[in-house]
Amino acid sequence: MEIATYVIYELLIRLQELNPGVGEYVFSKRNDSGVLLRTSTGSIDISEELLNKQFHHPSSIDQDDISTLLKNFKFTL
């Protein structure tokens, strides 16, 4: 399934609300499990399932989902 870039931006905005240190969007690239999101301060893999939820039912993504996603963010030096 093709994912619109705005869906990725929306998830990034939700991450930034919890931690502005995740930085700004640089690029995203499809991978086997979903999308690799690269920001100005690091990267994170976003699952296909979460992308679909954000696209079809964003209100079904709760704070715990975003917190879990944030825990997997890899900051670069």
C-alpha cells in the first residue's frame, strides 16, 4: 500500500508534541515493515499497521502508542 507523506508528517507532529527533540522531517523511505522516517536528529521505523491506523482512524492511536513509538526513536549524534 502506498502511504501519503502527510500521514508520516502527522505521526511526526504527534511525536514532537511529546518530545520536540525528535527534530524535523528530512525524508522517509519504505522498508519491509513500513516506513523508515529520518529526521534532523535521528530516525525511527514506523510500522505499516500504525501508518494505516493514522490514515484510516487516527483517533484510535492513543498516547501509549505514541509513547511506544517515541521509545524506539534512535537519536544520532
